Amino acid sequence: GRSDQAEFVRAFTGSHAYIVDYLIDEVLEQQSPDAQEFLLSTSILDRLCGPLADVVVGRRDSQQWLEHFQRHNIFVLPLDDERRWYRYHQLFADVLRQRLRRRQPERLPELHRRAGAWFEQHDLPAEAIEHTFAACDVGRAADLIERSVEELLKRSQHYTVNGWCERLPDGLVLARPRLSLARANTLLFMHELGAVERYLHAVEETAVHDPQADRLRGDALTIRARLANRRNDFSRAIEIIQDALQIIPPGEPLRRGQALLIFGIASFYHDRCDAAIRAFAAAAQLAEQAGDFHSALNAIGNQAITQMLTGKLHAPAVILQRALDLAQRQAVATNYGAGALHRYLSAIYYEWNDLPAAAGHALTALKISQASAEPYASMLDNAYLARVYRTQGDLPAAAEALATAWQIAREHQLPRLSTIEVTALQVRHWLATGELDEVRAWVRSCGLSADDELTALQEPVYIALARAQLATGEDEAATRLLARLCAGAKAAGRLMSVIEVQVLQALRLYGKGRSSDAQELLMQTLALAEPEGFIRLFVDEGEVLRRLVVDALAQPGLFDEARLQSYAQRLLAAYPSIADETASAIAAKSQAVDTLVEPLTDRELAVLRLIAAGLSDRQAAAQLVVAVGTIKRHLNNLYGKLGVRSRTQAIARARELGLLA
């Protein structure tokens, strides 16, 4: 009866040995021969409707049968309120398919052929292709893939398309230029760079006599330029894409948009930020015009992050939000390109010190990248989230997110250059938590030096190297590297990097006792950062930066512009530790900070304050949510930097240096 079958489905856990016997004896065998024939024939379908079933079974009353089965609870489930689409309960479908394969295997190709034809006729290419493969009609499947691949790739179905290409004989793929293009495209998307060239070469050989030879050549050049970008040969990528734009007709917005997107990426890494921003904006407009919303989101995301790196925050925030609105309207809000928009918005809100908004967008980005099974994006999203967690004080969550990012990189064998941002964020995490042994080990093993050739691509990791060198006493190398980084970023217009590097240079001067020089450089940097409201670029540098700002505010006449003075006060307000510090207390800070061998890390300063307040090692560990051994390691580092041998001496020396309020 109906209630018995419903209860059976609810109770089934997969361990009942009698499931098959029950479904056959108590359900299938109780139906009429016509009904059994209908059920077996349509079991090949993941979803079915009356017209589709009519074609597959060869009858005209399928809708009535479906309604009959649903009314009598024969494991048929409606998929919509109109009772147009149905599916069989998965357990029941498995039993039906097994019985069909065992008793009537010769019917399977024809049933799948009919289903494939119906799906093709009704413009449902993915299901048409799957059934055509199941019908063992490889040639027909290849035809369908060729006809639908462009639209499917616009919808980010790279893994699906690649899976189909893998099911075709490789010789067939190589003989058809559109299939070779599809294969090259998806392999590049999945970071399998070594396999791409073979298929591009096949396109060049087979497209010669094709009526659309120029279009195919333009597509191949665009993919070849993407490959050059991935190999960091950006000047070559620009040359190739310029050739492609000469071939692609003006009336091809899809292809011209994709080409301009590649041109923009190459231009940015070739230190041409303005050209990159213009190319991304044009690419986004063309892609949207062509209905290629994946590329549109990608172009907008690249435009926004490039604007951000040139020192803008407000303009990219606006275009990112507009792009998310577009994604929502076009039902691509869960597309992995939309995930990148959330990632970049997270970075902007982080800079503005809006940590709840930064965390929300980072979590949304991570959810999308996980659903898209895109390892590079998932790796980045975990790293961005780790930064937010660390700033919020949740160090275990930050460490876990970074560990997850590295695990993804290892599991998917992502190239080292793909992990540059994660590496930079990892070094910041170690420095913030006082893990100098990890920092020293990384400096020894990273293979980088202050005299390497510097590129935009690797800039974040070289800034991290300079930080590590400052923290571990390699002052000369750090000074040289920071000067080179600053010059390169200024020349290329990467103002955000200029701000970050100049903050580090100011802190180095301050640590050397050159307070006037440090304050002068700080003022220059505040003037660069104030229009867009950068906060975390300063506050993330911790207590030493706070003291530099406090001392600068105490200098009469240094802040001759009210807006910069107000901005400096905003930076101080972002430090929770000085919430109760009054303006008079700030003005009283006038003494210079004596030179330290090494500047104290943020975490070492936190430990210093706790021991000055009288907390034991165990109490300090509980307060900071770390092991007692970690506190002892921080204390040893403190003693060495302060040149003391005990807690009492450390506290006294810290007060002399003005490190304790």
C-alpha cells in the first residue's frame, strides 16, 4: 500500500539485503505488462516528462502513465508543481536499469538514441550528448559537442566539456579543429599546461581548409596567448593577442572580448596598469554584449583588482557590486567568476577595516569556489579568510584556513607561482604570531634574494621577503630590496604596493632611531593613502606603527593639513588597545624610541604587555590561546631583542624605550 511503500523508503538505509527483491516482487511484478515495459524503457532517463517518454517508449499516453504511477506511489517523484517533469526514486531507478541491462541489453542503444534525439531537438545539449554516448554513437556525440561547446564554456562547464572530450578517441579530437580548441581550452583551465600545445598545433593543421579558418585561427591564438600568460611570458602574450585581434572580425564581440581579457592580464603583468584597466573594461562590455557572463565577471574582477593595486578602493567597490547585481540578474551568482568578485570585495572591506563584511564576502567566495571544484580559487579564498580570522584574533581558525590552502595546493599540484599570495599571507601570519623560526626557515629555503629580477607577478612574495629580512636582522638586504620594490611599484603605477613598502621603510627608520626621517616618510605615505581610506595597510603593522603615528601627531606643525591629522586619528582608532588613550596622552608622547637590534613583533608586544601586567606564563598562554611553550619562546625572543636576561629587566627596558604606555 501507499503508506507501506512510503515508510519503506524512509526506513531504508542501504543495508537491507532484501531491497531488490522487494522492489521487484512487491512493486514491479505487481504492475501490468504495459506498465512494466514503460518503467523499464524509461529507466534510462534521469528525468522524464510525457513528451520525452512518448518518444523513448513509442507511445502517446506517457503523461497519463506518469500521473498514474505518482498517484499510486510507484516511486515516481514530481520535480515541479505543474507535474511536467518527474524522476524515479534512485533506488527504484537502479533496480529498473539493472533489470533492463540483464534482460534486454540489445534495446539500450536505441532507447538512448531516441532520448538523445529528443533532448537535441529541445535544445538540451548536455543530456543529448550523454545519451548519444550511451547509444555508442561516438561520431554523433562529437557533432553535438562541436555545436554546443561554445555555449557550454560560456556557462563555465569546462570540466563537463573536458570529460566528453576524454571519452572521444583522441584521433577524432585531433582531426576536428573545434574539438581540439575545446580540449586545449579546458586543459588550460585545469592548469594542465603541458598538454595544451598538441591540440593547438592540431587546430593550425586542420583549420586550413575550413570555411571559418580565420575564426579558428583567432581562437587558437587567443588560447596560445593565455598559455603564454600562464608561463609568465607576458610580452609574448601581448604580441600573440595583437595578432589575434587583427584576425577576429569587429562583429565578433564574444571572441574580441576574450582576446581583450587576455591582453589586459598580460598588460598588467607587463607593468602597464592603465592599458590593463582599459582592456578589462572593454572586455567586460563586449562579453556582456555577447551573453558571455562568465568572461564578463572575469574581466570586471580583473579590472577591479587592478584598480585596487593602483591605489583605488571606492571605484572598484562600485563596479564589483554592480557586477554581482549583473550575476544575480543573469542567474550566474554561483558561477566561480562571481566568487572572485566576492573575494575582491572582501579585500576592499578588509582594507577599510570592516571585518564583518570582509569575512562575509570571503566566506561566500569560498562557498562558490568549493561548489565549482576550482582548486586555485579555493586555495586563495582560504588564505584571504585566514587573514580576516587572524585580524579578528581567532588564531586557530587562521592557522587552519592557511593549512587548508596549502593542502589544496599540494593535492592539485598547483605551480609555485600560483601560490605567491598564499606564501605572502603565510609569512605575515608567522610574523604576527611571533613564529620567527618558521620565518627563518622560509628565508633559507625560498630561493629568493634581494638582488633577483623583480616582476609584478612576484611582487607580493618579495615584499614578504623584505618583511622577513627586517624581522630576522638582515637589515642591509631588506633596505636594498625595499628600495628596489618601491621604485618598481612607482614606475608601474602600483600605488598600493608603494604605500605598503613605504610603511615598511618608515618603520625601519623608526627602529633605527631616525624618527624625523620616519615621520617625514609616514606623512608622504598618509597623503597617498588618505583619499581612498586605507586602514589595514597601516594597522596590520602593529604596535610599532601605532607609536610612530602617535609620535608624529605629537610633533608641532608636522600635520599642516587637517584631513591628514583626522586620517591619522582614524588609524589610531582602529587599534583596540588604545581605545581609552586620550588626546592629552597622545600629545605627551615626545621621546624618541631607542634603537632595537630587531623590532618586536605584534605578538611579542602582546606577551610583553601581559607579563608587565603580572600574568604568569600559563595565564598569558590562556589569554592568547597558545601553548605555554609558545609564550616561553616569545619571551626568549624578547630577551634577545631587548638585551636583557629576566622578566624584570625586560619590563624595565621596555618602559625606557616607551614600548609600554
